[in-house]
Amino acid sequence: KKISWKDLKEEELIVYHPSSAIQKLLQKPLQKVLRNHSINIGMELRSVESVIKSVEAGLGIGFISEYSLNNKLKVIPIDNFSVERKFFISHKKNSGKSLRLLINEFLLEANNKN
């Protein structure tokens, strides 16, 4: 079941500190939402762990990666809202063949998930 932003107007939203990479990623999509809906921002926190702990404590709702989920949290998709995140692989120049093979495996796995 999906919910809309209107369903969240009474909720306290736990967001990341403005300088955090996650908040920068969410900034544009959230700005579009804020034009049409009012949202209560309850807290600005600096780490994923602090957002998770605050949500677990019932202090509000927050955005986290699906990879950060635990059995105490529930995922609720929001209508017409999604965010993609890009990751890059970095390595030392002139690395050995085994590292190139590992990178190729990562890339192959990433392409299979899309």
C-alpha cells in the first residue's frame, strides 16, 4: 500500500543535516513536494543510525536506504516519490588482474539488478 504526502501532514519528519550527502540527494525531490504540501520537520540529524534510532523510538518518520532496514522498521512507499543514488568504484591505478575481475563482477551484478 502506498501513501500520499497529504497522509503525512500530521507526522514529524526526521531529516538529515543539510550538509549530509543523503539530504543533498533528497533536496530536489523534497523541494517539489514542499511546493504543494506542508511537512513538519521535527529534527535534523547527522547520521543514518541516529535517524533509525529516532524512528524506532517513535519520534517521527524518516528516509533511509532499503539496505539500512531492520526488523523494527516498516517500509511505506510514497506515491510519486522516488530517489536514485549512484555509486562509483574507485581503485588504485594499475591494479592487478584480480581487482579488475572483482570490479567486473560488481558491475555485472549491478546490471543484473536493473
